[in-house]
Amino acid sequence: MNLRLATCATALALALGLGSVCARAAEAPAGNDAEFFMSLGFKKDAMLGDGYRAVAILVRGSDDLKDAGKCRDALVEKKIAPAAWGLDAKAPLSKGQLAYMICQACGIKGGVMMRLLGPTQRYCLFECQYLELMQGGADYQFCTGGELVSVIDRSDGYLKKQAEGQGRAKERDPLAESKVGQEPATPAATSAMPAAVAPVVAVPVVPSSATPAGSAPKPVAPKGSSGGGL
């Protein structure tokens, strides 16, 4: 995915630490994504409509990326943004709202608590901070325009790394896709007893002639002896 973000001014790039937001931004004609992100970078407060449009550009989820309302509808349809947030594009964008959309757009599942309790804004923000997609702060704090540009740029890099990792995995195992859903082969049954070892057969013990209890055993004369005295 080619995310054509703005070529930020030198002062803005230094302030945000973005070296380069996108290689193709300089070639982008006026009136498209580049112009939107360039103006957004200088806004003191980012609006919810800005967040809708920025995330829609990230995932290319809308055919008309200039209309915040259509971007919002596309994100709601893809379950990236909840419908409960409403249609007020002029409302301030909070860090929690941005983190929620980023986690949904990037397929970030999170840790144990996020998997158990669901993708709440608070845990989404924790996860984005852990992955270094967003900086510190509380989920109820509002985003600046420059912060929104920075988060979208980092998220775009995250998606590219994920795609590269999947491509390398397919190169290592070309049959990885064909193995999906297949049950592992059952190993052949083997005998628990080695072939060279013969089974032990129990031999019944035949008792000798009974000897009365308490009597001494009868002595046996050696061979060649007549049994008489000297």
C-alpha cells in the first residue's frame, strides 16, 4: 500500500522527528492526500473528522477520501470505528479514539487483558505505546494535528513490516498456504516390545514330595556308598 502523505516542511519534520513521511509525497498533485497531511501537520488540535480521513487513507477504505463523512461510514462498515462515536466531525480527536482505530486498522490483537476485555480505548492506547506507534498520555487527552500525522506514518511502517514478514514466511515455506486447515499426519503405530526380545513365558513350579511339617529332611547317601557302617 502506497500511503502518499505530505512532504512536511523542514521545521515540522524536525519537530515531529519524521525524516520522511513518504517517498512519493513530492510527486503527488495538489488537492490530494499530500495537501491534507501538510495542512494537518500545522493544526493545533486534530478533529474526529481528521482522524476518520487519516485512518481511511491508511487502509484505503474509502473511495472518496476527501469527505470525512464517507470515510467515517467506510470505517464503521469495516469495524475500524464504532458507530457510537457519531457524525460530529468537528469534535476533538482523543488519543484513545485514535489508538482504537489504529489497532483495528492494523489488526493488533494486544495482550491478555485486551483479548479478555476487548479493544477498549485505554488498552488500545497501551498497546500502541508498547509498539511505539503512539507516545505517552491518557486515553482522554486530545491529539494535535502533528501527532496524528506522526501516528499514521508509524502505522504505515508497521503495516509494511508485517507484510514483509508474511512474505518472508511464504518464501521459507511455499506450501504454508496449502497446509492451512490440514490435520497433522498420525504417526504409524509401533510395538511397545522390541522385535529381538522374546516374550517371557511363565513356567509352573511343580512341588516336590511333601515333607511332614517339623521333620528333618532325609539325608541322601552319596553315590557308590553301600549305606553300611565302617
